[in-house]
Amino acid sequence: MKNKNISSIGEVGLIGIIKNQFATSKNNKNIVVGIGDDCFCFRLGKNTICITKDMLIEGVHFKKDWITPQELGEKAIEVNISDIAAMGNVKPEYAFIGLGIPPITSKIFIRNLFKGFKAACDRHKMTIAGGDTVKSDKIIISVTIVGAGKDKIIKRNGAKTGDVIGVTNTFGDAGAGVALLYKYGTKHKYAKNERLLILKQNNPRARLSESKKISKHLTSLTDASDGLYVSVNLLTRDSNKGSDIYMDQIPVSKTLKKVFKETKEQLDFALFGAEDYELVFTVPETKARLIKKLVPQISYIGKINSSKKVRYFYNGKKQKIKCSGFKHF
């Protein structure tokens, strides 16, 4: 059998290999959510403990001249909290920070980086509980967050036929922001709306409070870290269902519309831009109105069916969609 490289199977294939290697862990009755969801969750007494880890690597996830050290520190915490929010009503409690740094890194950079870590942790009433530091050729930030919840954990795989697909806020700003940085760099004089798009890329906020308000009504849930297109596919595939997505109902911001005038550009950023860190979920249609009362910034963009295919429509016409988003490998 041909020995394929990782780029040929992608992140989903890689996770599949890991899940198969540790399939015996399914026999552990304390495990609530195993490998492959936004967090690993297990029972501890009356609580469910949720653990997540994300990494930010210089040259892959950020460039030093595109983001301030404090923004980088805050972002590293927020993207992990977004995974906690993707499990429902879970309170993030402790953060462990692993840091790889070149010896030439300045003390001011490190001081401001940790100022960012602390600001995000303080915002969510969390404690930095430990970590590790090592020498590295580039900056590597690895954050682990431990959270606890008493309510039911919401997985990706619970969508039911007839459920509607909902999202929080708007999509595309973060992807548009990084596209501007790639196009013009840091020396360009950006207009106000362009700076706002870059800010959404550099300074995201996890939707923890929104998740707490609506999670008990949901059937499945994830966060849009790798783009709306990927998130919809994950919920649909993991639930062994299909879905119809109505592209004209995908919410995009006024800021994005002012900077990028073409509808196709806006929708491309919304579907494939990644790093919006909004919630993507399914809910019974009978509870859709209640959910929107609890969080008015929710939009419904589609519906779950039994087709086992994801179909996209714009103004009622079926569209051919080709994924052009970020891929890890």
C-alpha cells in the first residue's frame, strides 16, 4: 500500500488516524466527548471537565509585524476559549501556556505578550495555572484550557432532520482582514473600515456568553475557527445528515460590504475566510424563535435533512461550491 503524506489526507484524515489508534478509550465510561470534537470532556463527580489545546505558530498563524504582542497574547487565549464555548454552558477555569521563543526575543515583547494573556484571562475570570518555556527558532504559543460545567455537553453530532442551522453575529471580517494584510502589508495607510476588518483578525472574541444563554436548547454545536464552510460540513458529517445552506441568508457585516463591494467576494470571505470564532449550531425549528429572543444577533442560514450531502443555494438556485479556505496540511 502506498505510503501517503499528510497533505494528501488533510487534517480530517490525520484526526481519523489518531482516533483509530485510541479507539479503546471509548470503553472508559467517564469519557463524555472523545477525540475529534472541539474539546475532550470527562466526568469528575457531578461536573464535566472540558479540556482543549490550540497552537499559534509564527509564520503559519501570525506574522510579528501584523499583530501587537498584547493582541497576540489575548488571541491565543480567546481561540481556546472559543472551543470551550463550543461545548455549551462550560466555564473556563485554568490556562496552561507553553511558549517556544527565539533567544533574541526582547523582554518588552514577552512582557506585552503576557499582558495579553492576563487581560484575556481576567476578562473571563480565569487563572493562569502554569506551563513551560523552551528555546525555539520561531515563536510558538501552545495554550491548554481546562473548563468545568454541570449542564449537558453539546457535541457536534446531535443534529436532527428538520433542525435549522443557526450562527451568531457575522462572518467574513477576519478573513478579509488578513487578506488586506497579505495584499498591502503594514506600511499601507488603511482606511477606518479596513482597520476594523484587521482588528477582527487580530483581536477576536469567543462567544462564551451567547453559548451559555442558548446551549440547553441546541442539538449540535461547534465554533467557526476554520471557516463557516468547514463548520457546516463538520456538523452535517458528524451527525450523519445532510443540509441545505441558503447563501443569501449568511450574515455579513456592513464594514465588509463597504470594503469589498462584490457579493461573491463577501460570500467567499464568509464561507472560507476562517478565524471568525462565531458559533455554528442546530436547533429544533420549534425553538428557533426562542433562541433569537435570547440572542438577537443570531441568523438562520439553512436546514438539516437526511440526504448526507451539503447543498448550497443562492436566491433559490443551487450553487456549485468549491472549498478554497485555509488547510492545515
